[in-house]
Amino acid sequence: MCSDFEAEGQFYSVQVGDSTFTVLKRYQQLRAIGSGAQGIVCSALDSVLGIPVAVKKLCRPFQNQTHAKRAYRELVLLKCVNHKNIIRLINVFTPQKSLEEFQDLYLVMELMDASLCQVIHMDLDHERMSYLLYQILCGIRHLHSAGIIHRDLKPSNIVVKSDCTLKILDFGLARTACTNFMMTPYVVTRYYRAPEVILGMKYKENVDLWSVGCIMAEMISHKILFPGKDYIDQWNKVIEVLGTPSLEFMNRLMETVRNYVMNKPQYPGVNFADLFPDWAFPSDSEHDKLKTGQARDLLSKMLVIDPESRISVEEALNHPYIHVWYDPAEADAPPPQISDKQLEEREHSIEQWKELIYEEVIDWEERNKNGLMKEDCSGTFAKHSFSFCHTSYTNLL
């Protein structure tokens, strides 16, 4: 299973919290920096490349079909996506030597300084905020160009460096939206999920634009815009702020959901100028005041309940607040070539998923041996670079 360099004996084990990491000896100085439903992430030093990296161990990827599909989907997409605003996959490996033994999957990615969770609570001027949003939109545009809808954009799966460069990560979310609106317990972050996901509707690419709107709102106000306790509370908070949606929108809901939604009190919604007043933005100059108006206008176009009326990623990239950064090489980069054309439609047993993932790991090693791995196109945005306060990154992760 291992390449020549990574032969038997090239692995060692280290305890990370409650989990044992069995990694290649090239990865040293492991330190836990985050964990979630999908796995545990450690920072490490890659002694071969001489760079810091993030090593992600997928937690029990074969415990059920959903986890297995998520692991396969994330691996396939990370292998084929090549854009400076998408996290770069550096290595994939397993310490097990055969399909029969295969249990643990490790993904090695470039290491960033912090997640957007930390940056979002800093006082961002318009230049930094619009530049961060531009990079998110460039990354989304690249995914959308290949028919990939992220569906789970949130501050914790967007990472940044101190020079303000940004990358999107975590592509494991299953495509199917929740359809049991009334009863589904929810344990992961729902705050950035679009109404069509909350209500179990079909959705399209601009489902991700709602998430960007929620993230932007949080950058401005330093608090979560729709902090719902569950799906029902989430929906209630959305309509209290944005108002009850149109009857046309209601008619596209499933009958059981529509009956519930239509029996809620009617809300007129809050004016965006009241929701995001001038004092919430930087206002040191007339230029800042102009930007404030543009920022509020962009927010009002992203935070639209009805996806038929919501802005697209292309429209957002061309919005005056964002377009100042526009570079065709970044915004219109060639789409990724997805190796698995049936990626979203695949349904398999756990064992079949396991075999598919194992084959992807072998394919990675074979391509690595033959020098076919994609080049690093994650170069920095030198022409736009500016620094956050470095002290803000102390002990963040």
C-alpha cells in the first residue's frame, strides 16, 4: 500500500486527545488544532517538503453509508480541485496495507493561520472585508463551474493567513437536503444554511450565496445573524428579520412544511438600514460611506429567502463592493475536471464505498510515483496583500 519512500516501518503512532494518529514519519510535531463531526486535524511539520501542514484523520469513515459517502466525496473533490481559494491536498495515505485491513484515512493539506471564526470578530475595514468576500466568491465560482455546490459554507470551514489570503475547505457534506422538517434533531451548525435547505426544498448553486450573506453579516455585527436552536427556531429567526416570504415561494414547499410555515405569524421584516446601520461600518471618509452603501446593498441581495430572487455568484463578483478586486484569472479560472461523473448520484454499501476510497488512495500513490500530481497553484495574492494584527493569531487554534 505504501510507496517506496513510505515503506513498511515508515509509520509511527502518537496519541492526540482520545485518538491515535498513525502517520508517516515525515510528519513530525503533531499538535491538535481542531475537531469536528468528520475528523480531527493536527498541525505538523512535513520534514520532506520542509513546510508546516495540516493532517486530518477522518473519524470512523466507514461507520455508516453517510460517513463513507462524505469521505469519498471529499477525497475525490480535493484531488481534482486546483484553485488558490480552495485548500490544496498535499498527500493522502493509510497505514493499513490492504483493502481488508483498511480503516483509517488521512488527508494532508496546506496549513493556514486561523479559521474565519477568529477573523470574523476583528474590526475589519471595507478593504479587508470586501477582499475576503471576493476570495470566498472566487472559490465558490470555481466549485460551481464544475457543478459542485458546497452547501455547508460557514466560518469554521474557511481558513485564512495573516496576509489576508483565504481558502475554502471541507467538501464532505452529502448532497441530500433534510426533508423531515419538523422532527430532525440537529447537532451541527445550522446558522448559515439557506431557507431552501432548512425547508427541505430542491436547491441550486445560489444556496451558497445565502451562506456568504450570513458570514458577511457576522463580519459586520460580530454576532450570528440567525442563531436558531433547531430547524424550526432557525426558520422563525429568518422570517422575523427578513419578513414572511411570498405566496409564490410558499407554494413551492412540500404540503406538510407549507401548512406549518403558513400558520406562522406574518412578519413585515426589518429594513436593512436598521439591521445594518451606518455606525456598524467603518466611516473614516467619504469613500467609506460609499462602501457602506455598497456593502449593505450586496447583503440585501444575498440574504433573500426566495432563491429565485437571490443573487448568483457571478452577479456577486460583479457587484461594485466586490468587483474592485476582480481578476479573470482568479474569478474565471478553468473548472476542475471531476474524475467521477456519478459522484453525487452514487449509492453503495459501506464495503463498496470502502473499496472506492481505497482505490482513490492507490490512485494518488500511483500518480505521485509517476509525477502526475497537480502543481501548486496556490500562490499568494501579492498585489492585494495586507496584514491582520499578528497578535490576533496567538493560540487561536
